[in-house]
Amino acid sequence: MHHWLVKSEPDVYPWSDFVKEGRTAWTGVRNYQARINLRAMKKGDPVLFYHSGADKKVVGLARVEREAYPDPTAKEGDWVCVDLVAVEPLAGGVSLQAVKADRVLRTASLVTHGRLSVSPLTPEQYRRILELGRSRGNR
């Protein structure tokens, strides 16, 4: 099992919309490294949902429901998407500031490759974000 983090601008596709829909195709990714990551995702893999832009925090937990398949929004090229299902919100959220300040998380790709929209996490990084997100005071 692998652990992942996906990013979305909250004014484009917020966590609240994802929860209402329950499931979404994670389309529109046009970065080669992110495409490699999408292709590596397996059904059941846990995924953290991050609000980029002004919000800058991990806000929820999802999981991969369908593995990589051709992205229907791609007009050309070999782009893929996956289907994700919403699992639970992280009540406190975990801010980027908290991630950068944490000993376990400061080497996470969210920090080291900040522009990457789909990135892997180590099991330890994933568990630490969940721990922070389920406790109070991480905003």
C-alpha cells in the first residue's frame, strides 16, 4: 500500500464539493511526475486532500477507488486520472506551516516539491498528518 497527497484549489474544487459528490475522477493533471504518481496509485490506497492557494492545509482523507485510466479531459497526450472517494474530514486540518515545522514532515514532498499536485507520502508522514489533523490546534 502506498500513501498519497493530492492538491486542489478550494475555489476550484473544495473538499466540501468532494464530500457532497462522494466520488470524483481526479482529472486535469498535466505534470509528468504527477502522472507517474497517478499510475502508481492502487485501489484502496489512502489519499490526503490538500487545499492549495490561500488556504494551504490538509483538510480530508480519501482513498483510491479506481486505478489509472485515460483522462477524458485530455485533448492530446497520454494523460491519466484515478477515481477517488471521500472518507473523512480532518477536523482541525493541518496547515502547511505545521507541516514545515514538524520534524517528521519537513521532508515530505508537499514541502520539497511544493508545486507537485499528486505526490507520495511515506507511511510515517501519512500517519503524522492524520495524527495532527485529528487533534486540535493545528490550524
